[in-house]
Amino acid sequence: MDVGRLQELADASENANALIALDAVMRMRREFERREAVLVRRARNAGESWAAIASVLGVSKQAVHQKYGRGARLERKRRGE
């Protein structure tokens, strides 16, 4: 998703219609979660430790490994995500 589209969603999140604003927030959250996963993979491929990644994300090493580790990727693939 490009910056222009994210700006459109950020603007829509201020809409007076709460359902339109919620939809925009949900779409941004989905995009940020996707982008976070890409960046975690990039950090791991660059040799960063789970502990370093967890520190940046403000979570425990176990939490980040559970969410993004090999087992989690295999499970998402199994489910077709």
C-alpha cells in the first residue's frame, strides 16, 4: 500500500460517520500488521535476534517468536493465509 492510500485511510479515520472511520482504522491495522511481518522477516534475514526484534516491538522474545517464528508461518500457510 502506498503512502497516498495510507493518507486517505488516515483522513477517513476522522470521518464523522463512525462506521466509515472504523473501516479505515481496520484497513490501516491490517496493512500495518502485514508490513510489520515483512520487516520482522527482513530483520531475521539480516541476522537480527528474536530478542532484538522483540525489544524494538516492545514485547517479549517469546511473543514475537510465537507470532512470527517458523511454526507460526507454517500454520498460516496451512490455513491458506
